[in-house]
Amino acid sequence: MNDKTEDRSDGLKPLDHTVRCVRADAQRNINALLQSAMTVFATSGVDAPIREIAEKAGVGVGTVYRHFPQRSDLIEAVFRQEIDACTDAAGDLAAKYEPVEALERWMQHYLDFIATKRGLAVALHSNDPAYETLPVCFVEELSPALKILLEAATGTGEVRADVEPDELLWAVASLCTAVHNGDTVHAQHIVSLLLDGLRYRANR
């Protein structure tokens, strides 16, 4: 009886250790894939070959599909990670700058995020069911962050108060459909004009 108890205990320890190792390895693969996909999307667009992403991450194509069965799953995972960073940036900018400047800097930050991901804006505006979760992701995560910045800016009386966060998010995303090869100079100029427009009739 005692021998069986000891054997069972001994058998559990290496199994548990193996599970932990597998999970750690899997997480490293996921992190590598997300970083690789982020880089590849910026240079080759969201329709880049999965093999290119796998090779850059140092894993097999099968590993990509094991973690991300559909291309849209990988795209969403990459952008959720960057959306989190964009959301965090809103709080950082609000703490460092005056409300209007914080809003302007965040809008340019958001522009860079969208514009350097070739094909994302098209995916967001498409009717492809594979991408239907992306717009929801943007609205749920980024809209509240922008709302805080926007309300702080309108509170100063320098920015008109009849603008919704979602309107600005989609306006910038639409502007990025014309960005080629990550060249955001023209789009940055247009966004600056958009932000100047927010001052029109402010406090009137």
C-alpha cells in the first residue's frame, strides 16, 4: 500500500514539470509569432504568407496553425497586443501633457499604429466574416481611451464638444487606406488638419 502511494507521488512530479515546460515553450512560440507577424505585417501587409511569418519566428508552419487556426486569429492577436499598447499610451500622454496636446499626440500615435500595418484599414472596412471581430476590438478597447482624452480636451474649451471618439477612430483608419509602404507623411498632415477642425467653433 505504501509502495503504491509512493509510486503515484513519484509519477506526478515529472508529469507536472513536463506540463509546465510545454506551456512555457508554447508561450515562447506565441510571443515569437506575434513579434514576427507584427514585423511582417508592417513590411508585407496582413496578407503576407504564413510561411514567411513562421520562418522569421523560427517555428514550423504547423506551429502557427496550432496556435492560430485562421489567419484572422493571428491578425487579431497581433492587433490586440498593439491596441493594449495604444490604450496604455493614452494614460501616459494624459499624465505628461496638457489635454489638447495629449489628444494630438495620441491621434498621431494611433495613426502610426494603423498606417504601418498594410492592409489593416481595408480589412476593417471589408465585409469579410474572417475580420468581423476587428472593428469590435477597436471600438471596445480604443474608444474609451480616446474618450477620456477627448473629454479632457473639450473641457478646456479649445476643442468642440460635438465629436464622438468612434468618429475620430474611423476617420483616421479611413485616411490610412491611402498610405503606401508605411509612408505616413501625407496622412500625418491630413490628421493635423482634422485636429485643427476640432477647434473650429469650439466654445461657441
